[in-house]
Amino acid sequence: MNDWKKEYEQKRITLDQVYGMIRSDDYICISYNALEPMAFLENLHTIRDRVEHVRIRHGGLWKDYPFASQKEMAGHFQAMTTFYDACNRKHHAEKLSSLVPGHMHNNTQRLLEDQKINIFYGMVTPMDRHGFMRLPLNMVYEMDALEAADTVILQVNRNLPVVQGQNMVHIRDVDYIVELDQENITISNIDPTDVEMKIGQYVAGLVPDGATIQLGIGKIPNAVGKFLAEKNDLGVHTEMITSIIADLAEQGVITCRRKTLHPGLIVGAFALGSQKLYDYLDENPMVSIMRASYINNPAVIAKNDRMTSINTCLQIDLTGQICSESLGTRQFSGPGGAGDFAVGASHAKEGKSIIAVHSTAKNGTISTIQPTLYPGSVVNITRNDIDYIVTEYGVAKMKGRCIQDRVEQLIAISHPDFRDELREKAKELMIW
Ligand code: COA
């Protein structure tokens, strides 16, 4: 047997040595979400005086790291993100970061056809006796970037769960190893409000037994999860594996046995949640983490009969166009996989693409259903790909329905305070 341990030891370096490798104009890809390498990012700004135009590709950061938040970093570092987080929102005016628009299923391929990746820096599990490490909690672009990068640097973190899937990296394909533990990045479930519980109940009513579900990001999908406990034999094909999915699997609601693609397996492109979720995922043969280029491909999603995608959004127009990433021209989050899954689910046999949203925002002062989207809004799901829209006032069916019918149904599920105004505006703009 090869002596992988010896090769591993020979490749070990320190963080300072990593910083020493970074040159002006480098394009660096980091692993993100629950694999965000915090120590690396925390001190990246220390090389500011000797570098210019270093681009850092990520999908959202958890902290206001100096390189991404301090004015004097402009020109030295640029964060290229696929998702706006609190830090990006706060510092947008300083031009320290910029969103890379794209579908989650193919924006990595488009990146790699266009740009050279100089360094991939990712966080992995310790090496096993066969020489393999795993990218356990995020495979959105990580494996593709790793394969394309000139230099591959992996940070070994003993706290990470060992999640199965097509996420193995062999020591022979790695240039350098940094041994550095980091506490797991967790997010806690916020208890749903009464309104969210109502929405959750309506959505759960649309999910048949034996459905394969995708639950998106946000508070509403978590509320939906609570009502799915009464279902039988659900399957999961999702971008994000959440704590609620682990709970439903442990309760025996999610069995995946009726899935028409990957039967028996919960498949996803990333996992983010509580430590309890990570404990559930650890060495669990029922879970497989795969590349988003596969998981989020609408043609792959559509192979799941009864595929039901459940996402939320910021704004809807009266014809059923969905905006989930911006408030007018103000970038709020990112496209994520909402569009991928809506297209995939609407093409699946007996599939359903569902958007569930509060009827109002900002303490009831703004209707989320608007006659037209705010100028500059991004359309994340076209009206051609949406089947159902749900608020706390009920369910509006879009599938197969004409605009006139859509307008009536959407007004009926809007907040009563805004119904007259919406009706007037629809008349004025002749939306019918
Ligand atoms: N005008 C002004 N503000 C508005 C608004 C409007 N029309 N609509 C919403 N907002 C505000 C809310 O008040 C809230 O602000 P606050 O935090 O200051 O209170 C904020 O926008 C976000 O709303 P909230 O409902 O709390 O967000 P959420 O955590 O449920 O997330 C999305 C909702 C749409 C941002 C999130 O789901 C997302 O980023 N989606 C895109 C990616 C995706 O769908 N991926 C799916 C696969 S994982």
C-alpha cells in the first residue's frame, strides 16, 4: 500500500506560507457556506501592501472580514460573490464586492471557460487510510474549481462531519495541506410565526405522499417542514440540506423509497444547519453530496416524478413573475437554485413548482404582491415556470391559467389592505 501519510506530511505548510504564494491579479476560489475557511480570510488583508486586484470567489461570507469590508482594500482585493450576504449589502457602496449572475447549475462551468483559477483554498475532513479527504458540506462549485486550479490548498479540519458522496479528493491531487481546526459553522432554526405556520400548512397541502421535495432557504421553508411530518415516504433532491430534512428523515417521513432518481438517497449540493444536522450527516449512508452542476441541472431534477420545489421570494407581480434576489436595483441576496428547481419541477411528471411568501413585508406596510416588480428587479422565476403561489391567505394556481385568472387569484391571496389598490392598478395597466 502507498504511504499516503508520508506524502501528506511532505505537503504540510502554514497559513503564512499560503499568503506568501498569493500574487497580484490572482483569482482565488474558496470553499464557502459551512466550509468557509475563517482563519484564512481573517488575515488575508495583511498582504494588502504587496498585491493588487486579487479576486476572491465565494458564495457569501459569514463575517465582515477586513479584506472585504475596509475601504482601503479597494483595488487590492475584490470579492466576486454568487450570493449577497449581510457584509456585501453593508459595503456595496464601497465597491468592494460584486455579484456574479448565473444559474447555479452552470455558472461554474461558465466561470471556468472564462477565467483561470490560480488558487483553490478549501476546507476538508482529515485524510483516511486510502489517502482521501472529503469536501463534506459544500459542493456548489468547490470540486470543479479544485480540479481547474493551478494550486490546490486544503485546510484539514477535524471537526467536520464525514459526509458521503462524490466529494472525495485524493492527497496526490493536492499541492499543499494546512492543518487547522475550526468550529463548525451552524445556523439555528428560528421558530416560525403564526403567519408562517399558516403558509406552511397551505404548502404542505400541495405535497402528495411519495413526493420528492426541495426546500429552499428562509424561514418559510422551515415552517413547511413542520407540516410535512404527517406525510409518508417523501424523498429529497435538493440544493440545500437543512436541519428540518434531518428531522423528517429521523422521524421516518423521509424514506426516499419512492424516488425515481437515486432511490433510497437524500441528495443535495450543500448542507447548512445545526450541529444536530451535521451529526445526522456524519457517515450516514443515506446521504450523498454531489456537485450543483448535477443536482441543480433542471433536466436532472425533472427525472424525479412528483418533484415539488418549495422556495420563497421578495416580490411577485400580478402575472406571476418572481423576484427573490433584489429590491429594485438593490442587490439583496442571489439567484441560488430557485430558478433551477422551478424549471426542473415544472418539467417533472406530476411536478410542482411552489413559491410561498408572506403577503406583506416591513411590518405590513408593503404588499409583496405588486402590480409590476419594482424597476430594476431581477426575475428569478419566469411566469412560465411557476405552478403555485402561496401566502397566509391561501393558494393561487398559476399552472395552465391565463393572466386574467392569475390576477384574480393573486389579488385574492394578497393582504386585504392592498386588494383594492391592486385591483385598481391592474385595471389601469390593463393586466388581464
Ligand atoms: N420592500 C422592501 N423590503 C422588503 C420587501 C419589499 N418589497 N420585501 C421583503 N423585504 C425585506 C424584509 O422586510 C426583510 O427585511 P428585514 O430583514 O430588514 O426585516 C428582508 O427583505 C428579507 O425578508 P425575509 O422574508 O426575512 O427573508 P428570508 O430569510 O425569508 O429570505 C429570500 C428570503 C428571498 C431573501 C431568500 O429566500 C433568498 O435569498 N432566496 C434566493 C435564493 C433561493 O431561493 N435559493 C433556493 C435554493 S436554497
